[in-house]
Amino acid sequence: MEKIIKLIEEIKSYKTNDELELIDQQTMLEFLYSYKAKAFDRANNIAHFTASAIVVNTNKTKVLFAYHLIYKSFAWLGGHADGNPDLYQVALKEAKEESGLNNLKPFNDKIMSLEILPVMAHLKKGNIVPNHLHLNVTYVLIANEEDTLKIKEDENSALAWLEINDLDKYVNEKDMIKIYRKILNRIGKN
């Protein structure tokens, strides 16, 4: 429960960018108060918490994106909380697993973005995953682009360091470009 309380405080202290983020922030807090530990369980078919990482190179001129099998697009790294309310650690773990990078450093350990993302029904490992929402918390990590990358074949088919100004060429989910740009603006790039 202590980690959930810590996350509630982090979400409360997050400085929203606009009215949508404010609404998402309030919704996430209400969901946490209502569902507590069940908010971090992907078995919750209404919504559950996820954590994402925007990984930038040391010069902050490129982002490391994976070509995700489900979304058929280059996208940030991240995944389900699976019971862990320490979403920074979830983002770090997922970024390491999906990229093969072990020397990821925090830009800072603060939340860089909040968003509620709709997920359409799809098949995963032969099972139907119904429509639901991801209550997503995003962090920024820094990596050396010279380090060796390793594809996580059950989740992505490619990894690439993309020039920040070229995201439109690689991201097929046009709604996500706005989110990526918002985060990159927060770190002073874009």
C-alpha cells in the first residue's frame, strides 16, 4: 500500500500541460482510490496501469523506438504494471527487456506525461484481449546509442534510433505523435 500512496502523491504533484491531462490525472487518481492494487492488474478488463519510457540518446537528438507487433508502428518502450505500483521501475524494466540495453539512466525519476490510451480488442498469444484503457505514466530515460540493441521477438520486430524530427515518417499511430512531441518538448527537444 505504501507504493500506491507514493504513486498517488507523484500523480497529484504532476504539473499538467492542458485540460485533457488534468482530466486524465483526476481519472487516474479516482481509479486508484477505487481499485487500489487491482488497478495494476491486467486482468482488470476496464482499465489498468501501464508505464512507458521515451529513451533518448545522450545528445537528446534521437529516440529509441521499437516496431511493435500489435500496433504495427514504431513506438515507445513500456508495458503493463502487472501488480507493481512502482511505475518508474516498471518503465525501466520494460525498456531494458524490450531493447536489450542495461545501461539506461533516468533523465530524472519524475513523471513526464500522463495519458489514458484506448486499446482496441486484439489477439495476444492466441487469447482475445478485449477493448480496454491503459492508464499510462511515462518517464524519460537516456541511453548510449552505441550500445548493442536486442529485439524482444515476442513483442517487436525492430529497434531503431530515430531522429526526433523524423518521427512522422516512422510512427503509424498519428494520435501518438502528439503525445511523443509533448514529452520531447518537456525535455527541451523538438
